Amino acid sequence: DSRDEATGERLDDLEDPFRLYRCITIMNCAQTCPKGLNPARAIAEIKKMMVERQV
């Protein structure tokens, strides 16, 4: 969301390897999500943001 001004703070909270990187992308979450969302894709995008921010 372009109006979001706290993205950096939220990404800081995800620096712990036991948070974001526990997702191993086997897609079980997307298959079982009752709302038809794809959490694995969202997590992959966040991982990408984390890498880009460190470069």
C-alpha cells in the first residue's frame, strides 16, 4: 500500500530467522486458506523486499 509509512518498521520485526524464513514454500498454506489467499506468495514478496533492503 503506497500510503503505508511503517513498512521499514515491520520489516525490522521480521529480521529474526525464526519468523519469515521458517516458510519453506511448500504451498500448504495456499491450498488450505479458507479465503483463497496465497500466503506463500506474500511471504516470498516480503523475502524479496528484505533482500533488496540489504543491498
